[in-house]
Amino acid sequence: MSGNSQPTQNGFTLLEIMVALAIFSLAALAMVRLQGYSVRSTSNLGDSSMAWQVARNVAVEILSNPAPPTLGETRGEEMNGGQNWRWTATASPTDNTRLVMVEIDVVGTGNAALRKARLTIARPVEQ
């Protein structure tokens, strides 16, 4: 037996544990921020999808109306998905006298104020 034998050390030092906790906490914070971004994106996607639905509904009304749209701007408001949506349909002539181009812009109100959709359709003058 030698007199210079040192006991073996097992485990981690306090410094190693603190560094590991710091790295873990940074990763956990990144995951929390990512989750928040994901929730916001999902909400925005739902509102944007609803704005497109309103634009399509207005387009169907314009296309199914027996009377051609009057040239110029038409405005309206519609409730869809528990939110109010303002729409503007702008009808303008095209090079083809048998067609009218209609641009439909939809903007949400309240919490969905930044949600927008734009749809362009061509409608025959006579049906």
C-alpha cells in the first residue's frame, strides 16, 4: 500500500452543475418563446383564413347576382366567425366590354383589425 494514494472523486462539482443549469434554463426559455410565437401565429392564421372566407362570400354574392355590379366602389360589413369584417368591392371595366373586374378588399375590426384579404374576380356584364 502506498502512502500517496488519493481518494477518487465521483460526481459533479458545483461549478459544473451551475453551468449545466444555465444551459438548460436558456434552452427552456427558448422553448417558451417558441410556444408563444406558435400560439400567436395560429391565431393570426385563423383570422386571415376568416378574412378570405368573407372575401369569397362577397365574391359569390357578386357572381350570383343577376344584375351586373355598378362601376365604382361598394362597401359593406359582415359578421363572420364572431367578428365584424368590413369589405370594399371596386368594380372597373376591362378591355373586354363583356367583363367587369371586381377587387374585393376585406379588413377585420376589433382584435382582427390587422387581418386582411384581397380577392380579384372577373364578372360577365350579362348572365
